[in-house]
Amino acid sequence: MIVKSNVDPPKGEKIWVSYIDQEGGIKYIVTSKTNNRDIYFLYRVSNDGLTKISKNKNPSELERMIKY
């Protein structure tokens, strides 16, 4: 169970999408660089921090990697 309700993105990145679990905690985020949206990053959120899962030019492709 993820209990985070607020996540800071990695330095130089902006959060575009947050995936919320049934308890209302953030489970995954999709980010990109603040000055360039050519590549998007998928992170898993845990109480230990962020874990980068993947990157892709198409943010929709990252959603396929999310385990609901």
C-alpha cells in the first residue's frame, strides 16, 4: 500500500500525470523535463522515494507498464 499523497518530481522535471491507488495515495507519476517534452519518464512512488521504471517519447506507451 502506498500512502504518499504528495510527491516532489525529480529536479528539472514536471509531473504531468499521477496515478492514484484506491486509498488515495500516489502510486505512479509521469514526468518530463521542464524545458522539453520530447521524452517522458514513468516512476513508481513508494515511501522510500521514486523508482524510474521507463522512458518513452509517447506518454501513452508508459501506461502499459503500470500494474494496477
